Amino acid sequence: MRFHAVSGQPARQKTDCAIVGVFEPASLGVAATQLDGVLSGRLARLVERGDVKGRPGETLLLDVDGGPCARVLLVGLGRKAGFGRKQYKKALHAAASAVAKTGARDAVCHLSLEPVIDTDAYYRGRLAAEAVGHALYRVPAIRSARQPARPPLKEFGITVSSKDQLAEAERGLAHGRGIAAGMSVSRDLANLPANVCTPGYLAKQARELAREHKSIRTQVLDEPELRRLKMGSFLSVTAGTEEPAKLLVVRHHGGKPGSAPIVLVGKGVTFDTGGISLKQPPGMDEMKFDMTGAASVLGAVRAAAEIGLPLDVIAVVPACENMPSGRATKPGDVVRSMSGQTIEVINTDAEGRLILCDALTYARRFKPAVVVDVATLTGACVIALGAHTSAIMSNDDGLAEELEAAGRRAEDRAWHMPMAEEYHDQLKSNFADFANACGREGGAITAACFLAKFTDGLRWAHIDIAGTAYLGGSQKGSTGRPVPLLVDFLIHRA
Ligand code: BES
Ligand code: MN
Ligand code: ZN
């Protein structure tokens, strides 16, 4: 998909499809009003007759051949008073989905001319490219029948109200395109079934990223290397499976030589059965998404490379399966982490923290400016925040606020949760330095407290995406989150 920005009157833009908005209750947006001047009032009539109501997500396609455009797509925007980032992004998503079903090869979207609360030309461009990329994404389905044809849409333009906004809008579109590319790798990896997307497959894709981007270098560590590094905690999780575990290190070189990198650690459990603490069957298939943290940090590195961000970003991904077997780790086993601290494995289903802790210790060698880990870590996080908001926990309030702000700007929300000393008591053990699991109260927070024991002296934050990483039910699939948040964070750091 190519994106571009244009300035000038909607009525003068030649295109296969002009996209204009309608507010609720039934009133044409600015672009629709201008365009209606050359369409002899037919848009206004549709609204008067109640054919379009302006409800969020509503679309209506009209053939208007003979004018400057072949088609007009009316898009419902909801109420004008509340028209912000979220509504704008949603409207673009609906518009792109609708245009993709037509034969249009190009479209010009005028929704960016509406008063979107608290956005500039940059964010209007960026959110547009992101939403279009998101809407045009197709899951890598493995079907016997022929795949559906790709939509013919190749070119997507957005309008800005004056020429001096063109450069900013173009910059936003380029960044949005990079974010969409990052989301697309992330969604592909997460959507693939666990019999395809194994730790070895993740390693192959990480090497592929390095082949496709000059700025990326990939290193893959195998089990003998992990044993030499004394990653006893990580290795205890992979003990029950036949699939070899891998540690991926994927670096985007963009910063000045010697500058401190940003390290992103992603949980890469390609399938989580729970191990000996086996999970219940309902919904267990969704545990193929338990490597979404890994997928999102790889996506963020790809986006950083596409955009050409002038900083060093390193994705560190511990990748393995969590399986029961005769060789699997058992509840009560005590393991020694790379940091030297010992852990009593109370519950083998609390495996994410066991692989992340060794990856966090490994991250120290890069002398990072900050370390952010991303993980589908706890069911408790889903109970606390549901499917809309990720949880942030950190040993640095400033860093947590930075990530929260990135989530607000990118419309990929996250919420800062407390992590006070009292919670740490819950992880006490009679047999090791501490336990990997405890009671259910504050489960998302106690998981973060466990990780905090490995981040002394680091500026560190943890993002729990168990609720936001994927949708269930008929919509089942990866959301691509939190790639927009991570990339916005990186852009603001650069
Ligand atoms: N991968 C799960 C967390 C999860 C649950 C992600 C639901 C997405 C949706 C994680 O490994 C896990 O099993 N966590 C346990 C921890 C508990 C045993 C302390 C949980 O949340 O139940
Ligand atoms: Mn688990
Ligand atoms: Zn898990």
C-alpha cells in the first residue's frame, strides 16, 4: 500500500473513491458538505431521508461517476462533540474495510479534515496509515480451498487543510506505515498455530528480519549456550518438550556508536499447556497466543527499522514450549536462575516469569538505557483490566508514565498499576529464595514483583498484555497490540 497526503478542496480531488464523514445525528461533515456542492445535493438528501444516520462504523457506498470521483463512501463518525483519536481511528478502519471490498484502486480520505480533538496533521496521518494497514490485514489461514483474492486498493491518500501541513502528514503516514508493518509481522506470528510457530520458527523469522533490513542483526542462542549461561529457570520450563528452546537477540542499529540501547524483552511461549500444572481444556487453544509478547517486540524492531529510527533497539526473546512429560519440571522443584537466585516452582503454569527472569538478567550485558518486557503473563490481568487496557508495572514512575502517554497517543491504552513492597511478601518460600506463584489476589502485580527481583539497578517496566493481545470468540485472532504503544514510545525517545 502506498500512502500520500494532499491539500485542497475535496470537490477537486480525482479518485476512484472519496471518503467523507457524517456526524450523528444526521449532519454532513465539512468534506461531505464541500463535495455535495458538485453532487447536486444528493449527500444531503440521503441524510435528510434517514438513509445514513452517522452512527460510528456505519458505511454507505454511492456510485457518482461523472464527477471528480467514481464513488463516494459515506462513513458514520458518531457525535461531533466526542470525535477524538479513538473515533477517528475506528472510522478509518470501517472506511478501509469497506473500500477494500470494492474494485477501487485508489481512495482519498477526507476524514482528516474533520475537527479530530487533540490531534495534529502528524497523528492524523499516522493513525490513518495504521488503521488502513490493520483493516487490510488478512490472517494466514491454512485452508484447502483457494485463498480470497487480495483487494485491488493500492494507493491511499489523506487530505490536509493547508499546504504547510503536508510534510507533517507525510511523516505521520510513513510512521503509520512502519507501525502497520510491525503489527502485521506480530499478528502473523501470533495467529499461526503452535505446530507451525515453534521456537525454531520464531528464530527463522528473526533471521528473516535481518535479511530484509540492513539495520537489523540477529543472533540465535541454542540450548547448549543457554546451559553455559546458567539459565536454569528458563531451561526448567522447556524441560518437558521435544522442541528445542531458543533465545533470540534481534538488534536494530540506528543510534550513535556507544549510545545505550533500549531493550525490549518479549515472552515467547509458543504453546502453554500449563505443564504438570495442566490447564483445563476450554480455551486452551488460545495458549498459542502466549508468544505475543515476543511477536510484538519483533514487530517493534521491524517498525524501528522501516521508519529508520535513530536509536538502538534490541529485542530479547526467550522462546520455548511449556509441556508436561516424564522430564518436565514438577511443582515443588527448585531451580537456579542465571542471576544466582533460587526459585521454588510452586506452579508450572506460572512459566512466563521463569523464562523472562533469565532474559532480563541477560539484558544487563547491553547496559540498556531502559528495559521493557512485554508478556501475556497473567489471567489476573484480564480480570483486572479486561480486553481494552494493558497493565504497566515498573520500578520507575517516570518510565511508567512515558509508556502510558505513548499508549494514549497511539490509541493503544495501558494503565499504571501499583507494585508496593507489601505485595512481595506473597512470594515467600521455605525452600528457595522465593516462589514463582502464590495466591490469586493481585496476581498481575505479584507476577511483576517476581520480575522486579531480577531488575535491580535497571530502569525497567513490565507490560502485561494477557487481555489485549488477542480477541476470542468469532473474532478470534491477534490484535497487533501493543506494537503501536511500543513504537510510539521509541519514536518519542529518538
Ligand atoms: N499464559 C498464562 C496467562 C494468560 C492467561 C494469558 C489467560 C492469556 C490469557 C500464564 O502463563 C499463566 O498460566 N498464568 C497463571 C499464573 C498463576 C499460575 C500464578 C494464571 O494467570 O493463572
Ligand atoms: Mn502458564
Ligand atoms: Zn503462559
